[in-house]
Amino acid sequence: MSISLTPKTQELIEARMKRGGFANADELVQHALATMEEVESEPIDDETAAAIDRGIDQGSRGEGRAWEQVREELRAKYRV
């Protein structure tokens, strides 16, 4: 099978490979697909589903915050 990738996707793959852990792009894609399969097959528990619903409701009411603000708070808290 032959596939075409956008330049942005190629950049993402190359950047991830430079960080290590994958011998080639095929190995990286296999890992990504296996991870997607694992995540998609896990059921969401009631507590998580309720939290998602609360978040959606908050967003609908305009109570959300900009991602940039949340990201900076998380970086400060966890020093990422």
C-alpha cells in the first residue's frame, strides 16, 4: 500500500522519530494505531462520562477557558 502524507504530518512523524523510540516511520505508525485501538476499545466509566457531560454543559454556558490559559496553568503546576 502506498500512502500520501501532508507536509505537516511528515513533520510530526519526523519530529517524533527524532525524540527516539522508533526505528522507522512504519514502526511509529504501528504503535500509533495500536494505541488508538487500545484507547477506543476501553469503556468509559460512569464517573468519567458524567465529568464529560458536565464539561460539555459548562462549555455550552460559556464557562470554558482558553486552551492557552489552561496549558500554562498545567505547565506551572506540573513543570512540564
